[in-house]
Amino acid sequence: MTERGRPSLQRDATTLGIGPSEMRWEGDALVIRIDEVTVPFPTRVRGEVRVHPQALSQASFALDPAGMHHWRPIAPCARVDVALSHPSLRWRGTAYVDSNFGGRPLETDVAGWHWSRGTRADGRTMVLYDVARRAGEPLGLALVFDAAGRAQAFDAPPRTALPRSGWRMARDTRTQDPSAARVLQTLEDAPFYARSLVETQLCSERMTAVHESLSMDRFCTPWCQWMLPFRMPRRITSPRFRAPP
């Protein structure tokens, strides 16, 4: 999450390098090489993540009425191989790759969102995306993606409140059975953002989903802006990518 200047950027058709880390396409795999130092307590994070998409989706969804912000589920169905040397961790599992992009700051048009994605027993990926917009009605997306990357809408069940995070971030999800919805683990807890593992029930199937809640209203507060550099430091200049030994 380090912010770096233009000299730290390297980009071409297959590679994006920022500082000492990069991601690049190698054949049909997206390879992410990480070489970073954590904050506020410095420790090394180094290793490689390989994402193997089953297919690449060309779908893109506008998040606001003016079409200034978009969400693209690039690889909704994928598998991942993680091999870190610092810390020493390895695992394999299902994966998902998406992108948010826009023509102006997100907080201009979006107040926040609740998003989640889970994998069905047949390998299809289910995504829920509820966006609170500054103008117009809230946006609600409920999509299931197959192995070819094709998206099909389904009827979203009602919203259910989950327990707030340690920073008192509101967390909502959608489930057919409110008693089945629970937070299994909070993976990241920040003043304006929370990422969690949740249990839910969609289309009569119980599943574990990756869930995130975002509040751009909180992000814009002076106290939150003051805290950002402690978790997202800025580096004026830094060397471009160098492969980890």
C-alpha cells in the first residue's frame, strides 16, 4: 500500500512494476512478485503469487449514473499458488481478480459499498456488490460467473447486518438465511475499510465468502486523512523492480 512517485513506475503491455514489486503476465498466469517492507512495524514481505484464470471476462459495470467509475471482474474464476519466503507461507486455493477504475476521485461519487464473493460447489463464483452513490438510487449487483467468465444476474436476497469491525465499520451482506450470516474472521480492520471472511447462504447453498466494506465518508474525515501515512507511506523516489533473490 506504499504510494510511490512516477520514477518508480514501469508499465508495458504485460507488466506493471511499482517500486520493488511487480505483476506480469507469463503465459496464461498472472505472476505477482512482492518485495516490500510493512508499516508501522518494519518487517519483510517477499515472495510470489501465481494466479491462473479459467477465463478472462470482458464485462464492465458502471458504479455511478455518470459512468465515471467502473468495476471490472477480470478473472472471476481462478486458482492461486502462493509461495512467500518472508514470512514462510505456502498455500493453494480459489482466486479472483478484479479492478476498480475511474475518471475522478472515488469519494466524489461514491459514499461507500459492501462487496463479497464466494465460490459455489460447482466452481462458479457469486458476487454481491451494493454501492451507496452520491446521486441517484443505490446500485445493487448480484452476479454468478461461470468458468468461461460469463456473468448471469440472480435475485439478490435481503440485506443483513453483520457485527461491526473493531473500528466500528458497518458490515452488511445479503443472505437467504439471516441466522446463517456470520463473520468468521476479520482479515483487515481499518478506520474506513474492513475485509473479512463471512459465512452466508446464496441460492440455497451455504458458502464462505470474502467480504469487504468501504466508507468513503470516513475516508474523507480529517482524522482519517491524518492517519493514512502511518499505514500508506509515501516514497518520493525508489528503485524500479528488482527480482527477489
